[in-house]
Amino acid sequence: MLTLQDKAPDRSSSRLKLYDRNTSGNSYKVRLMLSFLELSCELIPVQLEEGRNKVDTAYFELNPRGQVPTLKDDDVVLWGSTAILMYLASHYDDARQWLPVEPVALPQTGQWLELAQNEISTGLFLARAVQRFGYAGDLAAAQIAGRRALEVLEGRLGQREWLVGGCATVADVACFPYVALAGEGGFVLADYPGVGRWLARFKTLARFVSMPGIGEAAPANSNYFHQATSLKS
Ligand SMILES: N[C@@H](CCC(=O)N[C@@H](CS)C(=O)NCC(=O)O)C(=O)O
């Protein structure tokens, strides 16, 4: 059986394929990581229709949830932003910056990945998705969960520059997009000054790329991505 260690990283060819959408914050997490690691990738856009992806049975074989993002790296297929971030950081980051390996820093990173998939997702993500893309959901409950996420982040970022240790990690990458997009969900970031400083700091990272709604340069400023035709439904 193939393990991550058995598979030698290969940056020479553009064999990475990412099924994504430019308005999807979960896909954007992966585009950020690809850019930080200077990995070339083919982007395959997946269209949205009435709040759901327009995908066929072939796509469900890649991703049984039918969501974006999905990453294909030769014979490795992964769905879900957390799994993809972990794969890219453990497989392609020779400096071991992005996914700490120390016995305490690693689970601390896991704590923030957990926040990203819980209050950030059920709060910041959902409030934006309901208001901007017509997703079904309880907006009032999403706004409560989203404020809770911002309070937890402020508790850390009011004191420290990064979520784990002294530099950016996958924890920051996983939390950044929906916090940066929180205004589209009706949240007021001025109430969270530490979070605001962290957002500004994150945008100064080398090879930072943006997405619609986040300001700074658009993804087109990156040399690492080339767009494929849309996935047929
Ligand atoms: N937990 C997943 C969530 C993925 C997700 O919610 N994807 C959204 C776009 S950001 C999607 O594909 N929505 C359309 C659908 O579910 O059909 C992750 O972190 O990747």
C-alpha cells in the first residue's frame, strides 16, 4: 500500500488537479496552500445551481459528498479542505513549517482545524452562504455561532500573531478565508481588533493570493494556476 512517505514529492509537472469554485472559501484554503508551497495546479471549476454543485456520478466517485474542494494528485484523491491541507503540508512542505510535527504543536494545530470545521463553518460560512448563495439554514443560529468563533479567535489573536507557534501554519490557512469573508455574512470585524491585525498580517505572507470578496490581488496574479474547462454536469 502507498503511504505519503513512499511517494516522492514531484513538483516538476503539473499533475495536481483541484475541483473548485472561485467563490468557495473551502476551495480557497487549498489555493492558498498551493501558492504558499509554490505548487502548480490545474483548476477545474464546478458550477453552483440553487445552492448545490452541478456534478455527475463520475464526480461523486471522486467525492462522495459532491462538494468542492476535491484534489487529485496522480492516484491520490482527497476531498475536504482539512484533509487536503494536511496532505499538501505533510507531502510537499520540506521545511515542515505549515504542519508542525512537535507533540504539542501538532494537536494545537488540530484544535484550530476543529474550530474551522465547527463554529467557523456553522457560523461564518453558513451565514454568508445563506445570505449570498441561497443555502438553506438558520441565519440567526449561524450568526450566534459565527460570533462565538470570532471571540475564540480574538482570545488567541489579541495576544499572539499566529494561531500556533511563531509562524503561519495550516491552522491559519484553515481559519483565514471565512473570517476574511465574514462581512458578507453580516459580521462586524471591527469588534475583534486582534483578528483584524491577523487578517492584515496574513495578507502580507509571501505568495498570498486573494479571492473575490477578500481584496488585494485577484487569483489571476498567481502563476501557479491554470484553468481547465468547467466540469460538465
Ligand atoms: N467540510 C468541507 C465543506 C465543503 C463545502 O461545504 N463545500 C461547499 C463550497 S464551500 C460546496 O461544495 N457546496 C455545494 C454543495 O454542497 O453541493 C470542507 O472543508 O471542504
